[in-house]
Amino acid sequence: MGYKPFRSTYYDERMRASPALLRTRAPYLIKNTITGVAICTLVVGIYTYTINAISQDEFDDVIVPDEPARRPAQPQAQQLSGGTTVAVQQAVDARR
């Protein structure tokens, strides 16, 4: 005695569609196919438009430096004059 978790009148033992199911779905086959094609066309159209819109961006007017700007080296005494740097240095000294 086997256990059958799914019983339906529209499917047989091998889970194949029965003639009743095929007859039930027949009126909607063309409508569903047209709807599916329309949705897929819309998605592909939006994707194509987006790619074309992005690829038209030109960055010729943007100036790109050859190398990053460098800060001049500051002595240790000048670095400690800033408030945040002094607070960090005091916290490090306090842990020692």
C-alpha cells in the first residue's frame, strides 16, 4: 500500500496532464502566450533602452589628474597641534 501525497483528477500516476486538463487550458493558451510575449518584449525593451541611455554618457569634460595630490610632510609637533590628533595621542599614552 503506497502513500500518494498528491491526488488530482487532472494528473495521472506519472504526473502527466490528463485530457481534461488540456481541454481546460486550451481556451487560455493563445491569450497567455500573447501576454507572455508582450511582457518579455517590454522587459527586453526597457533593458535595451537603459543600456543605450547609459552608453551615451561621455566623460570628455571631466579632468582626470595623472596622479593623486600629495600633502606636504608635516613635523610631529605640528600634527599634535590639531584637537583630534592630540586627543588620540593622549588616549594612546593613557593606555601605556
